[in-house]
Amino acid sequence: MDPVQTIVHQDGVLIIGAGLAGLSAALAVAKEGRRVLVVSPVTLGTGCASSWAQGGMAVALGADDTPELHAEDTLEAGAGLSDPEAVRVLTTEGPEAVRRLLGLGAPFDRDAQGTLVQSLEAAHSRPRVARVGGDGAGAAIMAAVIASVRGEPMIEVWENGQALSLLSDTSGAVRGALIQCGEDRIEVTAHAVILATGGIGGLYATTTDPAEVRGQGLALAALVGAVIVDPEFVQFHPTAIDVGLDPAPLATEALRGEGATLIDAGGQPFMKRYHPQGDLAPRDVVARAVAAEQARGGAWLDARAAIGELFPDEFPAVFRACMAAGLDPRIQPIPVAPAVHYHMGGVWTDLDGGTSVLGLYAAGECASTGVHGANRLASNSLLEAAVFGTRAGKAAASELRSGDAALLSAEPAPSLPHAALQRLRKAMDLGAGVTRDAPSLTRLISEIDALEAEYGRALELIAARLVAEAALARTHSRGAHFRRDFPELGAVRHTLRTLTTRPALMAAE
Ligand code: SIN
């Protein structure tokens, strides 16, 4: 192992990851008057899924909407595995989160009367997705938040840092992290650490997520014994634009909210054959239907009549992505395929982002707050990042453990070479895709074993194994986890896993 070159004592909180959850947490820590160091692998605003979010932020603001109705839809989508209290927190604190972002300058779309415009997305009973510039919510919200972060003297940002391991004290509490910063290895000690590393899309070959997002937070947390919940629940977006790009650009669900239709190889709408809600059926149902139609000859999103000439103004990001691929969505249907888009599973947290390990917090996609259950409702993720990121920051800021206790040396995880990562990504697509079964998952686990034997226990392999083993052990279908060999709904239970003991499956209501 290369020697640690520097030790930095951070008299405050260390945040690993800089999407909306990490930066919301940073602003909350600073507001409490504590110092905070944010470590991002790349320049703020890049390399995180938050900046790429198209739909927007689901929040009950309309005259005919309430947080209770939003909660009902969220619980319904979660297929029995959402925690009602976490959902209540999300939906009741949602309006305040949007007001906070407006205060930071996030330019949410308004109509001529100045009212926020809200779109309809699948499985929402009301139009409730607050959007920005049509389909540019993530980038615009992040720009406003980044400007605030850069102007906050209590926040320091490193923009080329990767966490290699977490540092614990002799009691097991997390007290910092070993960071690779360019050529340097730096031990950063802190009163508390917040993981906000995003999801696992980069572990798959077909994803809408940035390549930087590869389940690192999940693995880092697991390595210090944190409880991981439901890692088998991976959400596939049904309408990634299928033009051979990696990552795949997204065609937002709001297009279907505006009337765009999924059509088959014969040009016929097909969703009514799969679900009474047709094109606005729950996301997992639409993803499986699109996968089935792909196998029969292809699936396309036809927005010619519903959007047509309005495309450049109403959905500029989708329009640009299509035109860059030589496809004019005003006059041509868009070829689509399901792609990994979100991880519902994650590091278990309480309502304030606290994990099962002292000193360690998690927020955003790498966390499992209990909101999303087996299937996330569209546009609940930016909201969760803002609401629970802020709560985690506030809670972590109250940690006052002194920064100089003896630390257990942490062995950094080996890195996975590019070619090996590509092998893993292909194996994940084949083994733990939209539909899975025992043979596909067993083959995937054998490939992870082989990669681990060759390259060691890289963070990506730990995260992939958590997904694959939990998917193999859940011998029924629920939400986004669909087993070809066990298509029936089974008991409502969570998967809880830790790495320090034998993986255990435990029942939970
Ligand atoms: C979309 O715009 O379709 C994505 C929204 C989301 O995944 O929450």
C-alpha cells in the first residue's frame, strides 16, 4: 500500500459525494455554524445523477393536492416496502424544500400568473412535478445550490478526491476517510462522515447514470459493518434513448405525461396490453413491457403528435440528445430501451440520515431512508436528496466527538481496471437486469467471484455482490425486482445485509 502522505484534521463534517444530497447536507452543516469538507471525484455539477435529472421535483403544491395524496402515491409505488413515516417526512417537508431552493435561486418554471408549473408523471394521481426549463430541472437546481456552496466560507470543496476507505476509532465509530486526491493519499479525520455517493448505475452497461456512480458508498459503508437494505431493488427507466451511447441519454417520463405514446415495431401503441394505466403505468411495469417489445422487434416513444414542433422549447435536453444522435423527434419516433436509473436499496438510515454505525451518515441515492420501498415514484429522488440531505447535515453537525482519538488503519480497497469493470457491467446487465432468475444470478455471482480472485475486493465488486446475492435470495417478485422463475408476489419483507457477519435475511414489517 502507498504511504499516506498527509493527515488533515477536519474540525467538522466530511461529506463524500457532491450531488444534491451531499450539497444540501453541506449547506445544512454550515448553517449550524460548523465547518464542512465536501469531496467530489470531479468538478461540482458533473459526475452526479442530480445534474442530469430531467423531470423535476415531485411536491404537493397544487390547489387539488396535499402531502397526504403525495404520500399515498409514494406508498403505492413502493409496493408495500416504503416506511410510512419516512414518506410522511418527505411529502410534508417537500414544499419547504422547494421554497428553500427557490430562495437559493433555483428558477422553477412558472405560468403567466406566477404559479409554479407542475407536470404529470407515471403513477402520480396529480400533476405535481415542479420543473425547470421543461426538462432541465437537475442542472438548474444544482447550479443554484453550487453557487451557494461556493459562496459559503464554512464549506471547503475538493474536486478530485475519491474515498478509498473509511477510518474508524477503536470503538468502531467512523471518524474520517482515506482520500485519493490526484497522486496524494490523504487521511481526513472528522467528527462525522456523510456518504452521498449516489447510486450504482455505473455497475451496469446500460444506464442513464454518470460513469462515476458505481456503488462506492454502499461498499464503503458495508466494509465498516453498516446495515445495507434491499440492494436487489434496482429501478430501470423504461425510456432511455437507444442510440448506442454510454451512458444512455434519457427521454423523460414527462413526455408520456404530455401524451407521448410507446409504440411497437408495427407502429402500434402497446402499453394498454400490459396495464390499464397504459403509458402512465408504474415504471417497473413499463420497463418490463418495453423489454418484452424490444425482444419482439423494438420499442419507440412517439412524441410527434403530442409534442411535435414544441420539442425545442418544451423538452430542450431530450431534443438536443436526439438531434445529436441524428434523430429528429418532431418527425421521428424515438427508439427506447430500459436502462438502470436508480437504486432503491442502500445504506440503512434513520430519519436523520444516521446509519447503524456511529459517526456515519448517508443521504441521497446511496441511502435507504425507507421512502422508495421496492419501486421509486418518479421525481421523488431530487426531493428526497433535498429533504433528507438537509436533515443528515443538521444531525451530523451536532456530532462533537473530538478529532484526535486513535484511528484504526483502513486498508484501501483495490481499484478495478477498466477492462474488468466493463466485464462486470456486461455481467450485471445479463444477470441482474429488468428480469432475473436463479441461473442468470448464479452466473453473475460466479463472474464476480472470478473478478475478485483476479483483482481483489474492489468497491465495485462488493456493491455488485450485494445486489446479486440479495436478488438471488429474494425468491419472489415485488416492485422493480422481477424473477422470471418466481413471478408471484411474496411476503412483504426487507433484505438486511452486513458484511461483518454472515449475510442475513431478516423479516421486517
Ligand atoms: C424522468 O424524468 O423520467 C425521470 C424522473 C425520475 O426518475 O425521477
